[in-house]
Amino acid sequence: MLHALSYDFMQQALAASLLASIACGVIGTLVVVNRLVFLAGGVSHAAYGGVGLAFHYGWPVLPSAIGFSVASSMLMAGVALKRPEKADTAIGVLWAAGMAFGIILIDLTPGYKADLMSFLFGSILAVPVTDLYLMAALDAALLAVVALCHQTLLVTSFDREFAEARGLPVRTAHYLVVGMTAVGVVMLIRVVGLVLVMALLTIPPFIAARSARSLPSILRGRAGPGLPLGRDLGRGHHRRGLGRVHGRVRRGRAAASPWQIRPELNPWFREHRGTSP
């Protein structure tokens, strides 16, 4: 087993899986908490339009797919904000249009025809070094954005009315989450393909949320063997955070999040309120 790691393509595959897991942990948590799973599916299918553009005009695949996906996701996000009742329809239309556009372009490309099955199921052993550098840069950008905007993302993900009352940029946060989702989805498609991208974005955050008490504890990836530790750390974080926020409120400073002031707003608090701390 260790002998296989001596090959360059195995080392690149391992690096790609680690970089994809970082994006999956950050983006998947935001997707599940903000209930954007269907939108993420639409973005992943619309990314085929960017793949078709890349093969038809000879552009790099990953940057082209990211650009096309971000543009499609911004259109979906705008419809979801302005016409929420039409959001599902718009996502479905862009879902089908993006795939059809990409397939038509690839079919019209002269010479070698790209195999779309590699993007459907992924090709982790064929990830080039240039894509690894780009994935590392995108992971660093995602982590930087979450670190800088974590408070706004935290509040708007659970209670938009409260965030608007506090004067937070709710619309900007919505577009930011959707844009990061588009970037993360394209990264995962390159590694695991379209079939598994939705599973990686939804199942691990859902499992972590079953025993977590706060959004940071889910982002830390307390799943699998780390679930008991994540539960203990999450509870400790929730108690300490609640005390700090109540202290700021008594001193007249702004609160951090609605469920820290009123824990019953937290869905995980409601689910575990009968358990011992």
C-alpha cells in the first residue's frame, strides 16, 4: 500500500482528495444550513456548460467551469431573492440548459471528443499538478472568506430577519454563499464527479450536525470517530459562547447571533435539550 504512494499520480490523487475535503467541509456545511442543496445540484449540472466551452475553444477546464458556474449561480441566487416562488423553476431550467449547452459544444468540437463520463464520475487519478495549485489557492480563498465573514454568515444562515434587523448585509451574504458553493462544486466534480458531489456536500455535514451544537463545530468536521469529541467540544463552545454573549448584552454591546441569546432558536439545541450536558 505504501509502495503505491511512490508514484506521482498517487501523490497527486492524495493531495487532490485532501484539498477537495477542505472545500467539501466548508461549503457543505453552508449548503446544508442554508438549505441550498437543490441549488448546489443545479450549479453542478450547469458546470457542464463551462466544460463544453473549455473543450470547444481550447481553454483550461477548471477555470472555465468555475467561471460558468459562478455566473449561473449568481443568476439562480438573484431569482431566489427577488422571486422566491420561482426559484425552483429557474434552477431546474438552468440545470438542464447548462448540461445541454455543454454537450452541444462538445459534440460540435472537431477532432477528439471529450468523455463526459470522466466528469460524471470523476477521475481522481488524472488530476494534473496545475489543478492542484488552483485548488489550493481556491481553498485558501474559501477559508479566508469564511474567517473574515464568519459572524455574518453565522447569523444570516439561521435567522435572516434578525440579521436584517441588526443591519447585516443579508443579500451580499446570500450571493457570497452561493458563489462559494459554485466554486466548491466545480472542485469536487473534478475529483469525485457529479454523482458523488451531492453526497459529499450533504451527508458529512448532516452527520456532524446530529451531535454538534454550533456551526463552528460542524465546520471543524467532527464526524466519524471524532463525533464524541465534537459533541463535547460543541457543548463546551455553546456554553462559553452563551456566557460571553449575555455579558456583551448586559454591557450594551451587540450580540453575535440569535441562538446564542435564545438557544431555543438553535435546531440542534431543540433536538438535544433533553440530553445531559
